[in-house]
Amino acid sequence: MKRLLLILILTFSFQLVAKADDIRDFQIEGMSIGDSLLDFFDEKKISNSVVDWYDSLEKNRYVSLAFDSSKFTKYDFVDIWTKYDDKEFKIVAIAGVNYFGKDSLIADIDECYLEQINIANEISKLFINSKIDGPHKIIHTDDPSGNSTYTDIYFKIDEDYEALVSCYDWNDDLENKGDHIYITLRSFEFEKWLP
């Protein structure tokens, strides 16, 4: 099988590695769908990284984790989901997150929109048969003021997987919310679990 390996290096130094004929080679910080978290972190780090962001959803189906690591070279942190009670902690969905700021690689939401398009173009080149949908700007329901939005571009990679590139523009009055770019790869089975 001919191996096509393409490294996307975007202007703000994101790096995705993907082989257009193998979804598992779409990597974020070296991790991909189907990998075991035990190959990257010890069990203590894994258990300490569980987050309750999705506790309102169906229980005992997926476990949400948020990792930061000094070994990460491209992302501020990585969100990962595994199936509930999976002792091997196999990744079923993964996302990389970078926050904006004057000292960050993306300064503000306008720069995010430009990079979102750049990333979308590169994903389209990698997965030439993927179907693109977006960008769509949506008011975020977690902000009662209606002043927070996210803008999504979706890619249907194949019958099982989708990629998503999002720019989050939170209301400045909200505490503990930071504007960021979010790049994810997930199965449609997992996506149905989300709100």
C-alpha cells in the first residue's frame, strides 16, 4: 500500500499528521483514534485527568479527559474520550486546543477565522473524498447573554468519522472561559452522544 504522509505545518505551528487512506494516522500530539492512553500516560495521570464537563449526558458510556503535558509541542491541552470501563483506555475521540492571546500563536478571533480556513483547506487536501460543511456561526447556549459564539467547519471523512475545526469567541464578561481554536477527530457514534 502506498503510504502518503503529509505534515501540515500551519502559520501558527499547529501540526496534524495524517495519511489520507488511514484515519488512525491523523494525530494530535502523536495520539490518534484507537491508541491506548497507557502508551502515553501512566494510570495516575489518566485518572487525575478525568473531567466532569459532560456529566449531564448519558452515564457509563464515555469518559472525558483533559490532558496538559510539558511534552506537548503544538497544543495547550488535549481532550480525549474513551469508552466507559475500558481498561486499555483506547481513544475514541481526540481534540487539540489552543487559546488566543497577545503572547499566543493566535492573537484574536479574527486570526482564528483565517487559520480555521487554512486548516480546513489542508484537511480537504488530505481527505479528498471528505464532504465539507460550514463555516457555521452558532450562539453558544452556555452564555445566557447570547454574546458567545462558536464557528464550526465539519468534514465527513468517511462513513464512520468526522473532523471538526472550531473557533470559540466567548463573551469577555464570562469567567473561566477563554477564546480558542479546537480541532477534533471523532466517530459518528461518539458524536451522537454529544448534546
